[in-house]
Amino acid sequence: MESYNSFTTAKRQISEAAKILNLDEATLQLLSEPQREFTFSLHVKMDNGKTKIFRGYRIQYNFARGPAKGGIRFHPDETIDTIRALACWMTWKTAVVDLPLGGGKGGIRCDPKTLSQRELENLSREYIRAAAPFIGVDKDIPAPDVYTNPQTMAWMMDEYETIVNNHQPGVLTDKPTQVGGTLGRRDATARGGVITVREACKNLGVDPLSKFAVQGFGNAGQRAALLHHEILGGGKLIAVSDSRGAIYNPEGFDSNELVTHKLKTGTVLGFPKSKQIAHEDLLELDVDILYPAALENAISKDNASRIKAKIICELANGPTTPEADIILNQKGIYVIPDILASAGGVTVSYFEMVQDKYSFFWDESTVNQRLDQKLTTAYSRVHEAIKEKKIHPRLAAMVVGVARVAEACKLRGWV
Ligand code: GLU
């Protein structure tokens, strides 16, 4: 397996986009560095009565188009560079869907699987005590990401409100609906991804009712499996995987039953009428549409040449390595890049911020309809750039996002 510094990859992508846009040196430099970085030492009382020290990060990559926005991850391999890359990608993601937001990301280096609920709550609250001076409804608005969820957001919001002594639900998004969350947020990332697949099928003449596979069966993967049938009107889910393994059935799975099984047992393994296959084999199956919905760098030069899908919809952040990207392009596989395919989550986060500001909440169909509109528009803008500049979809999405941020920097007189 190749080992990657994701931020090096992210910077290379900016340079490529900058070349196409003829950006000057100062703009390129400005866009290749985070505007602000914070690192925190977090001391947490553990269940055994001892104190443990954790490292936390928050990076506000760019503010030109609005306050920083992006999730907080709890992960044992977290480093300042993983957060830099993810904060950087958030900047282009919010710009591609044309939200009035910048990009940011946070994280804590920890293994959440070894922490109790009480320890997770202590850690979440301690993170906010450290970050409170630097975040805010018009400054930087975190959300969940890998191994964080609406409950984490509820604790964090509560801690923040206690510190500022004010009702401020919009300081974080993807909260439970009972405390200022929006309807439709749980499905948002997957819904956005499936909408881009619907548009790509139309453009490429791919039959949306054909076979598909989902790599990574967490929230986004599960919802994508369900929504694929709903939005595209059919389709056959023939393989899924999670961290424990992969399963296959050429006749297709019932997505609803599979989600129930996963929620009950914690894994997709052992699902009736399924054959267990190796992780790697899932990516190489004969499907038309593939959804990578796990972590970074799943599609690498080791497996890219054997991928048969016509469309890859990147629901995860950074699932394809740069070498793999080149191979997929050569094979003519249409990759809907993460900054577009996974932008549904942050789009509905933005809707949540708006609703919190007005303290007036929309029904779910309004949320879904506005999300569809945003993603369809973003998809066609990227598709135009592909045709106009004769470039592959990832570069086209970067060009659209980077151009918008560069323009805002210029208008502000930063460069
Ligand atoms: N963590 C999600 C992402 O990577 C959502 C971020 C947000 O809603 O701010 O897009």
C-alpha cells in the first residue's frame, strides 16, 4: 500500500488548477497554505480517575468566501497534515456548490473505539473549551466527520453555549433536530452523491438501473445504498464492505434489510444469501457504479487498473490516490470527485445554519429540493468545465472551486 501525505496531494491539485486558470504566484501561494491553524493540548479525566492528554487541531484554511466550515474527526492516525488536507478540500467543496463559506477542519488524535461514552463526552467538551475563542456562528462552524456524530455536536454546542452564556445553536451543524438540527441532514451526503450519479448517468448514457457496489457501510454508505434505489428508481446492489470484510450476491441485496442487519450486528458479514469476498475484490467487481464511502486512499495504483465501474462516486474524502487517478482517467472511468460528490453534507449544514439564524425550520421536502437544486447546478457547472477545458472531472471541479476562491481573494485586495 502506498503511503501518502494527503496535504502534498492537495497542494499538487491546487497547482494543476492554478496553471489552467493562469493564477499569479502570490495567489497560488495564498491558496496553498492555511490561513489559521490551532493545536490544542487536551486534558481529559478518564473513567479510571487518571488524566490523559490528547492532541486536538482546528484549521481554518480560507475565509475569502465566508466563515470557515468543516467537520471534526476523532481518529488514531490524525496529524496536522491530514487536517490541513481535509481543511483545504473543504475550501473547494464549499466553493464548488457556491455556498457563502470558507473551508476548515478539526480533529483529535484518539481511538474513539476504546473510549467510553463519558470519556467521549469529556473529550468533546474539553475540545470546545480549547477552541471556543476561535469558533463562532460567523467565524468557524464545525460539524461531524469520521467517528463523530450528532450526539458529539449536542455536547459541543452545550459546552459552547455555557462558555458564551448565550443561545448559539448555529455554532455547529448536524445537531439532533431537538436542539436546532435540520431535517434531512442524515441523508444529505449520500443524497448529494446519488444526485450527481443521476446527472452523470444522463450525460454518459449509463443505465441507472444497472449494478452498483458500496465500499464502506457507515452512515454515508448505508444511506447511498437506500437512496440509489429511491432517486434512480432501481439498481442492483451486488456488493458492500465495512472494516470487517466484504459480501457479494450477484442477484442483488435488499438494501433495507442489509442496513437493518448492519445496525443490529455491527457488520455486513453474515447477511443471509451472501458470499464473503476479500476487501480488494469488491473494488474490482463488474459493476457500473461504485461508491467509495470509507477513508482516504482506498483506490490506489495497486487496484485501479482492475476497476471495471463506469462511474465512481467519491462519497469519502480523498479515496483515490494521485497515481490511481491517472490510471482511472486513462481507462476512461468517470470519477465524480469528492469535492462535488460529497458536498451534499455541507450544503445541508449551510441550510441548518440559515434555519438556526432565523429560528425558523423547513420541512424535509424543502431541504431535499433545495439540495437537489444546488447539487444539480454544481454538477452542470463542473461538467461544462470538463468540456470547455477538455480536462478530467477532478481537475474541472478544482478549477471551478479554486477560481471562485481566487476571485474572492482578489476582490478583497489580498492579492
Ligand atoms: N464532514 C462533512 C464533509 O466532509 C461535512 C462538513 C460540514 O457539514 O461542515 O463534507
